[in-house]
Amino acid sequence: MGKKDRRTPQPAFVTLRDLPGTRVMFWVVGECPYCGERHLHPAGNLRTADPGERLGEVPAPCDPGRLYDLQLPPRPQRKKGKEARKKERRKGKPGTGWELEE
């Protein structure tokens, strides 16, 4: 790893969780890019806070001298050919009995 790589904040994908029985929300980093452990970051109150404001660069709890970038995980891409599979399925379905006979 070069010197430039050590200084740039690594992306850390998060999920939003609430603490049961309280109004506190946390961003949970499932796997830290530096140590591989799970970390929690407060996201605010359930009723008043916007948790999206807490995303961005924050110090890593395992090494406060290093930053990581809290990000939402990327959305999965749509499967190609889904419409064609739907059309095939519709073609094979029997009618409801209300269709007009020609």
C-alpha cells in the first residue's frame, strides 16, 4: 500500500439500527475497512434527528487518527431480461373465463 492510500478515507458501508426500548438510532458499520470489526456511530433521536446528516467522514473508533467514509451500501442492479420472463409467464397462464370467444 502506497502513502497516498493510507491518507484517503476508506468507504465503510452502514445500516441504520435503533436501540430497542429507546429512541436512539445508530449507524452500524458491519466490517471496518481497517480492523474488520463492527463499530457503532450515533445517528440521533428517532423523532427529531435526520440520520442522513451523520453520514460522511468520521474517525474510526479502532484508530482515531484514520478517517473512514460512512456510506449507504450500493443498491443491487436490476436483473436483465426480467420483462421477458414476465411476458412468458403471462402467456402460459390460463384465462379467467371472462374472455370473449371468437
